[in-house]
Amino acid sequence: MSPQPHRALVTAPARGSGLDLLRQMAEVVLDPWIDQNPIRIMNAEQLAERASAEGADILVVEADLCGAAVFELDLLAVGSCRGDPNNVDLGAATAAGIPVLNAPGRNADAVAEMTVGLLIAATRWILPADRDVRAGRTMSDGTIPYQRFRGWQVAGRTAGLIGLGAVGRALRWRLEGLGMTVISYDPYAPDATSTLDELLSTADVISMHAPVTAETSRMIGAAQFEAMRDGVVFLNTARAQLHDTDALVAALESGKVAAAGLDHFEGEFLDAGHPLCGMDNVVLTPHIGGASYDTEANHTRMIAEDLSRLLAGERPLHIVNPEVLEH
């Protein structure tokens, strides 16, 4: 068998049919950042040195930083296994004429499922009920669980989605399947149904799915919480920067917000003494919405299929800097 003409350094987690396809096109050096203990995230200089040592002409990354030093190498392409390839210096890549591939929507189903999980957990008191069972407190302070853990079902309620990208669309049909009416606000989605004011005043559940931009940063603050319906449920499986956390705490303390589910915090960290940590009506998870093996299989397949198109002289489906193909 003749040697592979290409060599790929893959520092992203990779699996499934996409990995098989990648191995048909190139000799693969698979060394995922996420399997390292302690965690390893290479800067541009470290990644360039590693790629050079491996003789790689293809890079597939998820967390490692691809800056100017990387694009001094003779690369066929860089695959960033993210919807938003914010770990890649696109200006440097484009200046070097190197295509950057990405994987939009890779984790849409996973994050949508997590959002449903947070919704049910927060509204049906699943975590405190679990704690009572484990602690032998099924009977507590003279009450039975039916008294302590009553909640509203989501069927028949209205959910408002802020952001109607891949995750918002994946969540929409799931909530409709639970018997909810779903409305949405997204000025860039023609099929969004509502203005932001209409959504805030109508929805029983509000779920954040917008990207963080100058337009959306802190878009939900004290005024927006005040405009919501009494007893609203607030969910954010996107980014903490989309809401004002102090305003959320105040809304929870006043009862304006009845429950919340959050999968992200500023700096990926929430201090154990934070007020949110003491609230039984709040479910907190550490940015794991996309942490599924299916997400890894999805991004591997998308990057590998686009590399195959690139090698065949075809236009990749997901390329961030298509102008490099014109030269």
C-alpha cells in the first residue's frame, strides 16, 4: 500500500464515520486535547511547533489556538470543530490563503436536550427531591413530598426562544412535542414570530439561544426581567454574557422568576458562595450542554466531508473564508 499523501494532526476529539473518512484521506495523528490530564490547550506557537514536528499539512482543532505562527506553515486546510471558529485567527488564515472549515450546528441536538432537561429539573424540583431521598428525608418537617414538590407542568404553556439558530430550531420542535406553544424572537430569522417585547410579556418559559455580540451582550437585564410574566422560568444554555446575573438573582429572590436553569457562567466558574448556589429552584450545570459523543461524531464527519470536497476540487459546504478558493 502506498503511503498517504497527506498527514493530519487532530487535536480535537474525533470519532465515528468522519474519522474513518479522514483516515482514508490522510495519515492521522490523533491526540485530543480533552483526553489530557491536566487539560492541554496549545497556543499558536506550541501548535505550530507540534504540527511542524509531525509533518502535518492538515490541522483539525477544537480548543487549540490557531494564530499567525500556525499560518506560516504550508497547510492545506484547518478544520475548527466549532460553529463559531473563534480559536482561529481568520485574518491570518485568509492572508496565507489557507481555508478554514467549521462545524455549525454540531451540538444543536445535545444543547436542545440539555435545555429540556434543565426545564424539567427546575420546574419539577428534581434535584432537591433527589437529595431528600438520598438523605432519608422523604418525610420532612411534617410534610410529604407531594406537599413540598408541587409544580406546574410545561404542557399547555408558552415558551419563548431568544435566538433561532441551530439550537433554537432543535429546541423548538422538542418543546412543541411536549405540548408547548413556542414563540421566538430573532431579527435575523424570517420565521421568528415575535418582537422581544411581545415575547417577554407572553412567554411562561424564556430560553436564551443568541450568540454573544455587541447587540446581544446583557440584553436581558432588570428592565427585561420586570417585563416578563410573573412566575416565568428562565433558561440560558448559550452564554452567561446574554443576561445580567445580578438582575436574575434579584428576580428570583422577588419571585418574579419562579425557576431558572443555567449552563454557563462568566469565566466558566461560579463561586460556591454565590446566591444562585443556595436556591433550590435553580439548576446549575458547568457548560456541558454540548458534551455528547454525538457532538464529537458530528463535527468529525462535517470537517472530514468538507476536506474530502476540498481535495476533490469542490467547494466545501462549511468554509469560513471562501475567498481563499478564488485564488
